Amino acid sequence: MALTIEKRLGSITVGIAGCGGLGSNCAVALARVGTGHLILADFDLVEQGNLNRQYYFLDQVGQQKVEALKNNIHRINPDIKIDAYPVMLDPDKIRDIFQECDAIVEAFDRKEMKLMIAETVLIHMPHIPLIMGSGLAGWGNNDQLATRQSGNLYICGDESSETSDVLPPLAPRVGIVANMQANVVMEILLGKKGTIC
């Protein structure tokens, strides 16, 4: 007998590397569909400047992002198991923290961190799908947002628009890419286009 979607989602573990604009919104999307276990990792604190695109609230400014996000997710779905790691990720910590994940979502701001997690996962954990975000600055141009796959690596975004003072990261495009990442996680683990594998 086939498992229901809810039971299948409830058995999934997803790692979220970075809990800013992409990570916080992707984690919330995965929580809303009933993902059973989320592993959150981020060393940063919530700042007021984050509130224009990240899933935090004014009274959480100054808190650890992973703890604030854990609290917010538990308000949505108290049954989700959440492991929160307030750490700066490096290759060793990535392997230790995310080794049991069914999928890993990359949600870093800096290029060097994106490269570091890509190399670590592709070399040391190649069996785990890695869903990255690239190119989400500014606004508009929804038609340029897409997902590209190469083996177990998936990249969501337009892969070209870099954040700057002229093209800041703003809630609409950040949210779209974060939700694309969550949707790719579901597609990988549940099957394409709503079909059951």
C-alpha cells in the first residue's frame, strides 16, 4: 500500500544551510507542507534590515536566527522536529550536521560560502541532492527565474542578477526563489509534477 503524501513528507529530513532570505522562507514553505524534520544552521543574529525579506519579526531582532526561525516554524507546525545549529558552517560541520539529510538547501549570501558547500556536498556527500539559489536580486523578470539541474545539483534563480545597492534582495524575488527551492525538494523526494514515484 502506497504511503500518503503527508506520511511521506513526515518522514523527510531537509537541511537548510543559511537562515536568511532564502533559508527562512524555504524552511517555512517546507514546514507548511508537513516536512517531518528540518535541520537549520546559521551563525547570524536577526537584524532589523533583514525584515524586508526574511521570515522574522521586529520583536526577534537580536536573537539567533536559527532559534527565532525554529520558534516561528513551531507556531505554524508544532509537530516538526527541528535541530538548530547556531554555527558558522565549514566543510567539516556541513558533513557532520547534514549527513543524514534527504536533501540540502543552500541559502548563503556570499559566493565563497556557496562554492564551499557545493564542493563539500558534491565531493563528500554526492548521494544527497543540493538545491542552491543564484540570481534573485531586484524585482520583476519572473520569466527569467528557472531551475537548472546537473546530476544531484539544482540551481534556482536567474543565475545572473547579483545583489547591489541598485539591485537589492527584496521579498518578492527572494520569496519566489526560496519557494522554488522548496518545490524542487518536494519534486526530488516525492516525484515530478505531483506524480507519485
